[in-house]
Amino acid sequence: MARYVIVLDTRRCIGCHSCTVACKINKDLPVDMIYNPVTIVGPSGVFPNLHMTHIPLLCMQCDNPPCVDCCPTGASQQRDDGIVWVDEDKCVGCKACVMSCPYGARVPNPAKGIVQKCDFCMDRVELGEEPFCVKTCHQRARIFGDLENPTSEVYKLVNSEHVLRLLPELGTEPHAFYIMD
Amino acid sequence: MEKITLTNNLALQHDDVQVKKSACFFCHQNCGVLAYVKDGKVVDIEGDPDHFTNRGGLCSRGIIALKNLDHPARINHPLHRVGERGEGKWEQIPWHQALDEIAEKLVKIRDKFGPEAVATAGGTQRTDDWARRRFMNLFGSPNSFHNAHLCWIPTFMVETAIYGWCPFDMDLGNSRCLVLWGHNPGASYMPVMRGISDLKDNGLKVIVIDPRFTETAAKADLWLPLRPGSDAALALAWLNVIIWEGLYDQQFIENCCVGFDELAQHVQGFTPEWAAPLTWLDEDLIRQGAHMYANNKPGNIQWGVAVDQIGTPAGAAMHARALLRAVTGNLDAPGSDLLTGPSPDFITDEEMEANEWLTNEQKAKQLGSDKYKLTTWPGYGRIAELTREVWGKAPTAEWMCEAHPPTVFNAILSGEPYPVKALITLATNPVNSYGDSQRVLEALRAVDFLVSMEYWKTPSAMLADYILPAAGWLERPTITSTYGCSDFVIASQRAIQPMYERHTDYQFWRGLALRLGQEEMWPWENLEEAFYYRIYPLGYDISGYDEFVEQYRFHFPEREYYKYARLGFATPSRRVELYSSTLEELGYSPMPEYVGPAENEIDHPEVAEEYPLVLTTGGGFMPYYHSEHFQIKELRFLRHEPQVQINSATAAELEIEEGDWVWIETRRGRIKQKANLTQAVHPKVVVTQRGWWYPEREAKEPGLGGCLESNTNVLTSIEDEHCDPIGGSWANRGLLCKVYKVNGTMEEVN
């Protein structure tokens, strides 16, 4: 079984926000709903000795997703390939998942009365395509693939580069891997 | 509009969905875009994975193309002003009526004031400017312009004067060092930035010269945060280091250059110690940069717009910078900056322009050509002659040979040296994009006849007598050939016919031409016919333009290094002229002199006393482009208000906090932007964002969409003393300013 993951190469990310906009367009999201913001860390230091990094965020597609565990209606689900998604018909908008997600990846949609999130563009993935944010990234700062496949680029990167995961101490086992510069 | 999320595979399964190979023109990278078309409508787009520029990527601007295409604020029909100018009252009229009336008015103006009384302004990569030039040449006016004098063109012409073409084609794949001089591809050239990141992984060294710690500077091996506008001092100091420390390429200089001894003597005094107080850079850092470039051969200096925008010292700075390539032998060798020359086969923009139809008498009337000779007919004419001798062709006259825009605006206002009565603008918003916005605004209010072909009711279009609806990039074919000066051609097709009553600018010019007796010169009924005519000599087995796009799309000639060994350099001596006879002939210094920033604390202490900070008015920043996209909410949410960067220590002294609205003021005027406190700039440097206006406000006088409120060009200068005498650049950067909090009193609100 595939295990889909994303590798985010902060050495290459320039904070152009193309992924953020692409997601919004592809998912047809209202302006105030953002699944995948890019945050700027810095410039830190004192001029002219500075450092700056861009950290792209999105749903971490956790192996132990607290949002699924806490969902009272079963709307939040995890597939066998690791993708965490929301069955919108079952969601009642209680926002328990919003409270439980340590990564801020759960986004309420007031107009629909539900909570939504990044689902790795599972409709595209099922057609053999990459998530749209990955597809649109000029910089190849986002690499998507199957961690179970030893020939995949993500497998190679996760096993050869120094990768970090966000808040690993929480035991969520996130499946977004960061390459830091 | 129906939203279908398609993939390549899926689209091919639906035979009612066509895939068109389009190209984005929201910047001049022209990324390839696949447009999925069903029943004559674009239902989805994505970056073209087979396009070598973007390899499937697409930035936020390209991604929102469908939001732009049918945005409710787009201009869809010809509009004729019915109220007072700027009152915002319009009537919709048919195209033929608009063209009839415009043609009639132009003839009246020509008869009374001469054809030179009609001027036109174009935007960036939105239009087919050879058609505009063709019309203007046949009409008899030399007064076409863009923001050319601020964007690449002076650089192109200085470099062509010295070594016979502009070496804009970088052989980066084989390079060891890349100098990004006033260039931030991390926020403006996404595909280029990706290439740089790829090559950095292979050991490419990157030097960024920029007052600001940019997205690109953050990834560089060396960052030189120079004082804005002090580029001439830095380039001269690099020349000094490279020549006097013996790092130059002796063989190249002996075999290919003239004037080395003169240059060596000329730069002897321009030491890093001399340059340090002028550039605010440590002398060791200056030396380190020169060493890195000269010792890591082959290397490249990529064009950046900044030096074109520093006004007074622009010509000297770009001249000195150009010589760096020559003394290091980084010209036309593998891995260096290549002198490809124009395409020998493809019919170039210049060949479409009908420049031979404009009489010498009319050429001599080109506004600004008496002062800014290199980028107007006197210099262009000479350079075109030389390049024809060697390359067989000349650079494009649109861009490379244009009326000087501030001189045109001044002529509208003063009637001197002669009256300019009509201005036709296409895909450009002069109030926000030209220097000294208040002057530009006065000129647009004053001009007798103003026509604007546009996508949006921009502040400039709000003042027009006619607004004509322009087709966007999904609605028109596009040829990419570096403004007609590259040896390669990239062809893209229209995805759909223009929506509503939109047209291409080609149809506009042709429509006017047919009414003014130019029929025989416009045999091509549409752009596809004209483009087919242009690519036909390439010899492909095709029967039309679209077929070329679908089957080939790219024409890249085989790369030939050291072309000069066969052809010589297109200069009078056929060598690289370190002592430039062409510049000397035009009355300029044959070697670059030191010229200080347009306004600076050393030469203008009295100005610095009142305006103690140094202003740079900013390069591109995502997600906007020039003054474009502010009405697209899917982009605006990223940056919904204008921001000015100011060092946090300076802000503390001025009692300015993060997010405060502040006034930025120069001798020209003041604007409001929100303070962003940062260490990314020197404590004395302030960086404003360009382009800002507020399409959400009323599209009429007096506010005209808030076009002066946060518009950085209120601060810039077009005064004679601030214009570069060689290439005509006016001063956008390296100016003196002050910053203070908006206090919110009624006086300020009003």
C-alpha cells in the first residue's frame, strides 16, 4: 500500500505563495480560507548579518491524526494510503478537530457550516497526478510521492537528507518532512 | 464559469476538450500554459510540463488567469466618454464607430500640428509593438514610448555600443559564478530562480548586489548591500581590482579588445577604499566580490532592472558593469554571457516595423533625442547601422529607440519643443508607472485627446476619451523572442477567440491603418497570419502558425560560441571597445566616469538635512506586477495594503511601530504606506512598494482609484538633473526622503 508524503525543501522555497494561491484556485476556496500558508522566519540577526527562511505549512497527514480521533461524527477519516480527509456530508462543523490539530491545518468554512482541510488533492492523486500545490511550485520546493516506494524521490530524500518533522514530541507522526538549510 | 478540474490524461480522454498551448504574459517570462478549452470556453489551465521555461510550474499570477479572464471589472466593450474628463460617465459604442472617430481625430491633429503631435505609450509584453511602430512610422510620428528608459533598454544599448550586441543570453549551465546585480529573481523571475537553485546544488556561486536582503540574497554566497544608486562606484572599484590585481583575461583583451591601457589608467584611482564610503560597503567586501567573479570563470552578470532606474548615474554604472564582462573575458565563451545576435532566419520585430518609412526629418523630431542620444534615433541609428553590417539585422526600434517619456509629458503640458495633442496608451497605466506621478496626471488631464486600450479601468484609463477592450493572453497568440532581439523563438497560441468585444492591439492598429490609407502595408488580417509570415523563413513543414505551435513551438538554433571569431564584434573597430568610439561619437565619455546617486548626502548636503533617509522605490514583489492585479481578490489577500520597509532601529527613533501608516516624503511629494520594521535594510535605507492603487475605490475624479495615495512614483524624479544623459533613465532609486507617522488629524485625512 502506498504511503503518501510531502517533502518541503526550505533551501528552495522563496515564499512566493504560488502554492497558497494554487490551492485556493484548485479547491475554489473563499478568500479567507487557506490550507497551506507560507510563513517567513526572519530576517533574523542584525543588518547586514542576516538569515531568512520560508516555511511552507499544510496538513501534516499524520499517522496518528488527533483530528480523526476526536471527530464525533466520523467525518474526519484516514485512508489506508495515509491521506486524512473530511467527508463533508458527515461534518457538522463542531470544530473539535480545529481544537485538536496542533498544526493549525483545520479550516472552518462558515458558509458551509463545516470544517475543511488539505487532502493532498486526493482526487488528483487518484488520477496519478501530484497535488496541485506541488505541481505549480516553480522551485521544486515541494516533492510529493510514495514513501513505501524505494525508487521514489521522497523515499530518497527522507532517507538521505537531514529532515525534520514539526512537533514530533506530540507523537502525531506527521508525514510532511522538512529539509532545512 | 463551469469549473472542471482536468489533468492531461483526463483531457485527452474527452474529445470535446481541446488542449491549447498558451503563454502567460503576466510577466515577461512567458511561462507555458496548457489551456483546456470546451465549447469555446477555457475550463481550466495548468503550467505546461513540456515548456522548457517553467517545466509545469506556474506562479500565483498565472494561476489566477481564469479569475482575470472574466473578472467583473474587465473592460469588455468600447467606451466613449460622455461626461467631463474623469467624471466616470461612459457610453458603449460599436468598434467601427470608435475607430472611425479616433481616426478622424488623429487626422485633424496631424493636419494642424504635424504627425509628431500624436504619441503612444505601451505596457510590458502585453502587446505586439512592432505593429504600433509600423502604424506610427507610416503615420509619421517618432513619438512611441514605453518605460523603456527604465527597463533594460539603456543597458542593452550601452552593451551593444561596446561589444556589438547585448549578451542577455546566459550560458548558466556551464557557469561557475552568477552576479545578480539589482535583480531579485526570487520575487520576480520564478523559473530563473529555480534554475539558480538547481545550479547552486552543483556549486554555482551566487553574488547578490542589492540594498535589500531579498528572497534571492537569502540564498546567495555573497551579499553586497550597497547604498541605493551607488552602483557606478562599485562597478568601477571592481574594474580597479580586476585590472590592477591582474585578474583580467589577458588573451581575450589582446585578441579581442581595444582601449585596455586607457581603461587601466582611467580606473586606477577607483580603489575599493575610494568606493567604500560611497557604497557604504566595506572595502574587503568589495574586493571579495570582485575576486569571486573574476576567479570563478566562466561567470555571468545577469541583467537586473535596478541600474536602469537610478537616474543620473545609470549610464555610467551600466557602462562600468558591462566592461567587467569584457576584462574578464566572460563574453561568448562557454558558460559566459553570450552574444547570440538576432535570429538570421526569423523575421524580427525590427523587420516588421517599417522604420525606413519614417523620414529623417521626422526622426529628428523624436522627443528627447537631442539629450538622451543613445536610446533615441541618433544612437540607435548608428548602432543599427553597425549591427546590420555585422549581424545583418538591427535591434528592435520599439524599446531601443523611443521618445523620452518625461519629455513627452512635459511637451503635453508646455507645448515645448512642440505641442503633443494626442496620446494613445495600450496596456499601461502611466499615472502609476512613470516618474513623478503628479506631473503625469497633469499631462493626462491636459492632453487634448486620450485613448486607452485596456483590460481594466485603470486610473489612467479613467481619464480617457475612449477606452477600448483589450484581449488577454488566453485570447491571443504570443511570440517570445526577447523583444525581437534573441536568436530563438517561442510560439504560443490563443486558447480562445477574444471574449465579448475585446480585440488584440494588432486589430486596433490595423483598424486605424485601414482608415488612414495604409491598406497595402497591412496584408495580414490577424496575428496568426502575421506570425506565420514571420516564422515561415525558418523552413518548418507547416501550413500555418497554430500548426507550428502544436508541432514545434520552440525554435532554438544550434548554439555557436565565439561567434565573433567569424563575424567580429559589431562596433566600428570590430573589437570590444573598452574605449567606446560609439559613445564618444555621440558626445559621451568613452569610458565610465564616476557619477554619484541622483540625490545623495555628499553632493547635496542641504537636501540630506531635510531628507536624511535614502529611498529605493522597489522592484517586483509577489503577487503583483507593476500596477497590475490589485483587483484580483485571490491575490490581494496576500498583500492587501502597501508596505514600506524601514530598519527597526530607525523606526524606533522615529517612534514608528510595525503596521503604522507612515508618510514617505521626497522633494516631489508624499505617499502613505504601512511600516514594516525589518533588519533587511540599512538603518538609513527605506524601500517602498511600487504600483499601488485602489481599484475598490471610485473610478473617477477626484481620487481616480486612490492613484496618488500610496503610489511610489509620486516620490520619483524626472527633473533634467536626475535623468541619465546617456540613456535617459530617470531617478526611481537612490533618492533622499524622510519618513514620519500619519497622525490621523482631519488635516491629513483631507
